[in-house]
Amino acid sequence: MLRTVFSRTFPQVFRISACQHSTIPAPNVHPDVHYNKIFISNEWHDAVSKKTFPTINPATGEVICHVAEGNKADVEKAVKAAKDAFKLGSPWRRMDASHRGLLLSRLADCIERDAAYLALNLIKGVKLIIRSELSFFSVGCWLVCRYYAGWADKWEGKTIPIDGDYFCYTRHEPIGVCGQIIPWNFPLLMQAWKLGPALATGNTVVMKVAEQTPLTALYVASLIKEVGFPAGVVNIVPGMGPTAGAAIASHMDVDKVAFTGSTEVGHLIMKASSTSNLKKVTLELGGKSPNIVLSDANSEFIFILTPICCQRLVTFSLGNEFTDSQQHKDAKKQKKNVIFGPVMQILKFKSLEEVIERANDSKYGLAAAVFTKNIDKAHYISHGLRAGTVWINCYDVFGVQAPFGGYKASGIGRELGEYGLDNYTEVKTVTIKVPQKNS
């Protein structure tokens, strides 16, 4: 993995004032040099099988590079490294919680510093919309890491006044080795959503990244080593779901698995987890998010913020990175399956009760939106919707402080915010006999 000077290749649009305060020196990275191997114990490895797979630009068909294809044998090595790093007395287990937070904060600084390089990996060849991509992907990623850095030494237990002559308290302890499987559509954000709370609470990680988008996650792995995380704390295995992903879900030494992806695969992960060691599972799955528009809604506001176009149809063309890939062409042939694309179906309704019932008539419950100037109706509808997130007069608004997750077949558990820490901790109750004066 050779490095050459990259800073001179930055277009002016990449210069981000938010990075000016960083004390971490900028790396020398060429935009066409990629980390493309398996990351275990802070070292880079070929796959045990020596197999690789191509990472392809979906718009042009260009092969960007070939990446080591991890499978069960590689997952075995990664889990062993994570298990060793989690042993009592290891540098990671002995590390002060405040220092864990410092490492996460340094990681956030490095991601912020290298945001342009990460964005190039996300949207190779696109110039005009790079600002929005940097904001949504890269900025979101470092904000998540920085947010959870602050939680590292603040995730407190309680003292509990139980009956009798006892002193009782609870400890929040890390679960152990956490398997994490992330999708292709938001690779940087999903990596941060998983790593942030897991590392803040002292777990170790084996992450399987999507075969379509492994490069940003592997670059972040290089940053994890750069800032000083102990070997084995984070291990990243690129590979396929039926091999590497399945190996994580069924591994007896993986104590918890977190997955973002389809509901169908979520079922498989639940089954594999329950038939192995009954590991803890959190799932962020598919959704069919209803948008409810009342007659008094601001149509211009809706048009800007959501895919709904009230009495308007807009056609536009996008650059070559957004021409249809083969997967998108295949998706057009599907009917009721979840599709990552703009699909709109407009239905009329006569009463609030009718539209709430219709919106809830789905196996999914990830998100929903309500558009109205009547705040009473907005609250009435939002309380009636069975969805993990409801946006009122806005859409796709995410805050690292606010939890995200779904009802029903859209998932189990919540990510982000204080709630996200629950997914990665065990609660231990400690009870101490208090000696009495005459005893």
C-alpha cells in the first residue's frame, strides 16, 4: 500500500474549514491507492484462500481494485484476535474509559482530516455534488465517533436501595466480541454507527463490510491503527454474506451481532445466532415509509424535502456516477420488495383514522412522515403510527443524539444516542452485605 502526495490533487471544493483546528498531520495518500486486504490485529492480511474480488464502479463498470475475499477461515482468525484483545488484563480491558474516549476522539479527527479522500472513494469521479456527499457521509461519520467519545466515561450504573443490610449497585460492562455486518448504501455512516457505541463501552469488534463498498471501511481501519487502538480491538473482514457474514452470525465466540440490511437476511442472522450460542442481536432492517400529507400542508416545503411531488413532475439528468447500475435495472423489475430508489405511490384518504390504519398496514415500521400546519393533528397521527421514527414537516433528519430503529419487521433495538449504548453493554448487579455494629 504505497502512499504518494495527495494534498496537491485536492480540487478547491475539498478544502474544509472545519479541519483547520486538527493537530493530526495530514497523510500523504494518492487517490488511486487503496487499502484492499483483511485487517486483523492491526495488520494487513491476504485471505487464507488467497481469493480476491473486484470492487467495481457501478456507473462505468470500471474495476477500481481487487480486494481480499474473507471467508470462514478469516473470520476465525479475526474472532480469535478480538477475543484475545478482550481478555481480562489485556491493554484494552485495563484502559481507562476516558482514554477509550480519547482514542475515539482522535479517530474522529483523522476522519475529518481525510474527509475528501473518503468522499472520493464514495463517489468516484463526481465533482458537482461533492459538498453534499461530504456533509452527509463523512461529516456524519466523524460526528458519531466524536459523540460516542464523550460517552466513554459517562455510561454509569446505579446504586439501588434494596431491602435489608446490603449495599447494592449495578455496573455497565461490555458484552465482549461484537460481530458487525454493514450494508453498501451508507458504508461510512453505518461503520461509525456500529463502531462508536461498541468501542465507547469497551467491546472488541469483527466487522464484515459489504462487498460492493469495502474501500472506505478499510481506509478507516488504517486510521484506527494510526490513532493507537490496541491490536485486535477492531478487525475488518471484506467478503460475501453467505460465507463471511454467516460465519460471524454463527460463531460461538461472537457474543453479539449487529446487522443492517434486508429483513430476509435479518431472519437468517436471528436463526444462526439462536442456534449457536444465543448471542445478543440488534437489527436495522427494511422499511416502507409512509408520507402523510394533509390538505393544509405547504406543497413547496414537501417538494423540497421529500420524494413526494404534489401536482408536479420534475425530470432531471445526473452525472455518470448516477446512471443505472445493473442492480438498479434489476430492481425495476421487482414489485413489492424494498428498492433503493425513488418509488412513489399516491393514495387519497378521508379521515385521520383511515390514513393511520393504512400506514400501519405493513410488516415494516422503520419511519414515517407527516406534513401539516395543524400541530394537534400532527401529534395525533405521529402517536398513532407504528414506526420507530416520525418526521413532522421534514424528512430524513438524523441527529447523532437521537435513536434510530424500527418497529415490527424493520428491526430490533436502536442505534445512535444514549439508547445505542444499551446494545453493547451487560448490566451486572453487585450486592454487598453491610456489617452491623454488634455483628
